[in-house]
Amino acid sequence: MRILLHRADGKTEPWIKDFGKFLPEAEIEIWHAGEKCQTCDYAVVWSPPEAMLEELAQVKAIFVTGAGVDALLKFSGALPPHIPIIRLGDAGMATQMAEYVTHSVLRYFRRFDEYDTQARAGQWAPLPQYRKEDFAVGVLGTGVLGTAVLEALAPFGFPLRGWSRSEKSIPGVQCFHGEQGLDTFLRGTRVLVCMLPLTPETGNLINRTNMCKLPQGSFLINVARGAHLAEPELVALIKSGHIAAATLDVFRNEPLPAQHPFWQEPRISITPHISALTLRRESVQQIAEKIRKVEQGQPVADVVDRNRGY
């Protein structure tokens, strides 16, 4: 068995060592631009370049070392439809995402962002406490990660809302779905958390029209993809006060350019795409288990539906 490995960061050696532990029967070949590879059975990639497509079209399955697959699906027309694309299920990302979002929600609810600003200005001024019943948290995207976030928030007593493309039921969560449900979902949400997969339907979903449906003084947390957000429109709505503040971990261009207006807006908190880092050991173990199932002809979880985009 041969596995073709590509890492955009070039750090392949630790991955090779972990595959040696969890799939010792496999030979690992590193993809290099301009070099012809030997025929491989599987590919393990993250954000592969277009030049790699010829090699990917020869494998039994393509494994993506993340939950999002938009970077590969933009080339899906060049990949034979019979080749399954398989994403990571969790591999330690759900806990990280829940920690990040819970921290951000509590920071806004307890007004710690405002207290930080006051402290830097040498001000001592207690602020009125928000009412928890007026602080509904709405999660766009109720897949594995979105559901984990909602479960993590449940003990704090916030009204919880979830929106998904198709109808779902989550205990303790008011669920909405489809285009018709989106309007009602947004109008009752004080903290909007974006956890959607990026598809043609969800790109630019967080635009002026939809953000204006949120109550005055709402908050935005985006941990999905930068392309979900109309960035200039967010800046305008923050300056107007309709959006009180935003926490953003993902951006259309990464790293975020030095001249980007987000850097100059103190009510926008920025992190460098770290809300849920890929845990290599857990990822390799999961991929190895799935490869063994494919080899044995057993069903495998997390196969991407190319039509849906996730």
C-alpha cells in the first residue's frame, strides 16, 4: 500500500512517523511539484495545488486532513466522481472549537472586551450586566462541530438556537432550517456563531442584509471560513453600532494583510486561524482506521457529498 502525502507547510516528517505507528504496512511518498510520483493507493492532503490533480485522479480515495473540504472541492470537476473524498470527523477539533466559542461568548456576555478597553484607558467603571434571557446564541451550521459548541454552551443557560440546511432536532436548542427559517433565526439571535461549511450557497451569507436582521448591538463570531463574511459590510455595521463587536478567526486572505481595515477596528478581535488546529496524531490514527475499512470493503464515515459541498 502506498500513500501520497502533501503538506502545504512542508512538514511531512512527523506525519510519516505517525503513519509508521498506525499504518506500518504503508509506504509514504511525498508529493513534489514537477516530479512524477509512483502509483499510489491513497492520498492524504490539505489544500493541494492544482498541479497535484493528475496524481489525485489515480487513487482509491482522497483523505483531507481537516473538517473543511472547500480547498479541494474547487477542483472536484477534474477528479473522477468515483473517487471518494473523505474528511476528518472530529480528531480533537470539536473540543477546541467549543473552548474558543464559549470563551468568546462569555467574554461578550460579561463585557470583558469593554473592561479591557477601560483598563487600558485607566478607567474604573462597572457596567450594567446583560440579561441572559436577552443573550440568545445562534449557531449557523449544526454538524459535528456546531453541535459540540451548542452542547458546551448549554450549562450556562443562554437561549440556544441552531440553523442548518436541512431539518434537525437537538435537545435544548431551538432549531431552524432552510431559507425560510434563516430570517426568523437571525432576528432572534444576539450572538451569531458561523460554523458552516463553505459551499456556493453559503459563500457571502453573512452580508449586510442578513447582519441587519440581527438585533441592534449583536455580536459575530466566525470560526468557519472567511468567504462566508462580507468583510467591508461588517466594518460599516460595526461603525454604525448595529454590530457591537466581532471575533474573527478566519479571513478571505490569510495571513490577514497588514493594511486590512480589521486591524484598525478595536471592536474586532483577530486570531490567526487557530480555533481548531489539526491534531496530527489523532488525525493519522483516524485516517489509518478509515483506510483499513476501505481495504476491507466496509463503509466509511465522513465521505463528502460533492453536490452538497461537505
